[in-house]
Amino acid sequence: MWDYSEKVKDYFFNPKNAGVLGEANAVGEVGAISCGDALKLMLKVDSETEVIHDARFQTFGCGSAIASSSALTELIIGKTLGEAVSITNQDIADFLGGLPPEKMHCSVMGYEALQAAIANFRGEEWRDDHEERALLCKCFGVDEGMIERAIRMNKLTSIEQITDYTKAGGGCLTCFDRLEDLLAKVNSELVAEGFLAEHEAYRIGVASAADIKAKAKARKETEDAAPAPASPLAPTSPLPPPSAGMTNLKKIRLIEEAIEELRPYLKKDGGDCELVDVDGNNVMVNLKGACMGCQMASVTISGIQERLIAKLGVPIRIVPVKSNAH
């Protein structure tokens, strides 16, 4: 299980600057929901001084994606575009007290969205296209430009690091040969430029797709076997064992209890949530009030899902639906 800093947890459960910015004059959008992560960054920039007076975000992704997006807005408000453009994905991670290596792609997504928003304000084109010819990893829709930027900025030297920072190679790995060629090429350039020691540079043939898949499988098994970390909304009572012998009635009651425990937090922010139905490990809920907004919905769903997984001890998927009740 990943080790999250207290600041990551805080920025996930209490995100700053989430939502739509109606007066935005600079917008950057990266990722795609179909690929698992997407971020829309909106800025209000003074046209004369180029100072960022406000920033908001909408994101679809995990808790680290929400925390990274929120941290980014805190970092850039009050800065000029000239100052903000130099912010790196590592700055975002450092602001949060660090991110697990497997979640660094969330900070990279924030960096890419910021660059796209600045380019949008200046009437320039930001190269984040997802045309077929530009894609290197089709599983996650990651193009060659994003991978090369991540390698250069973070001095990556392995295929596993590329996956951690961009998600590329985290699926079928049919892109392995192209990833390997690009990594070796950029590392060679970094060595020539004096930014990387020659012995650190990646060399083709050092790794294999089979080895990487085996390592990923072993890592996942280790993570699945590890106890869940405590979080602001995690239950304080001991976790029940996995629900191998749990009846449907008991499962539903535990789900109802978890949602009832969360409702005060949601109501405090002008929202609410009610249980609609349970189908296996799919839990249908109806979000109300402030929770219905795109950004708050993703925050709420992630929080409820984490709470239920901790309470039941089994994977749970939250599905937002409309209630038939009038």
C-alpha cells in the first residue's frame, strides 16, 4: 500500500480551489477520462501584469491527482506567468511532502496542464495532441512528447520510472520497444549535455517486457496484502476480515453505516449522498447538492470508495446514479 503524506491526505479530502472558474481567460486541458486521468486547469490572469489572480481545477482521477491539482493552484496563485512557467512536477510533489513513485504521473499531469494554460493565454499551441500518429502508449493515450519531457525534467533512467511518471507502459506493454528506444535516445542526449552520468544512462536490452510485467505483478500482490493506511475518514474500529463469508445483508448494512458516517462531512459542504442499490461490489449512490458538481463528485466518490474498502475489506466500486425517489 502506498505511503501518503498528511498533506496529500489533506489536499485530497479538503481540496483547495476545486470547481469551475467562470472568469477564466487561460485554460489548459490534459489527459482523457477514457485513459483514467484528466485535468482541466482554469486561470484568471491580469492581461497587463500577467499575474495569476485566481486558479481553479476540475479533475478526474485518484486521490493523488486531486491533491496534485489542488497543490498546483496554491503554488501559482499570485505568481506571474513568467514565474509559474518554471514550476516543475517535482515542485508540486515537494509541496505535498512527496508522492509515492507510482503516483508521480499525477504531478506530471499538473505540470502539463499548467504549460497548456499558459500557452492558451498567449495564443500559442501546446503540443499535447492525441492523434494516432503521436501516441506512443495507446493504453493510456500518452504521446511521445509528454514522455520525453518527463524523462528530461526528472532524469528518468528506467522503463518503470517512465510508467510511474506518465503511466506509459502500464498496460499491455506493446509499446515497450518504442519506450526503450526513446529512453535510450534521451538519456544519451542528457549524458552529452552533462546532465546525466554515462553509467546511469539506460541501454537497450537492459530490461525486458516480461521482467517488467513480472515485477509489476509482484508489486501489486505486495500492495494488496498490505494493511490500508489510516486517513481522516477511515473507520477507527478494527477492520473486518475480507467478506468471503459475509452475507449480502451484512454487506449492505456496513455500506449504509459507512455512508451515514460520511454524510455529516458532505452536508457541512452543502452536499449529501444516499445509497440507491448494491449489485455485488458495485455500490450505486445518489449525490445531492454541492456533491453533484463535476469536481466535487470525483472528490466525494473517491472518499466514499476509500471508506467502504477500508470498512468491508474488499474492493468496492462507487457508481453515481440518479434516484427514482421524488
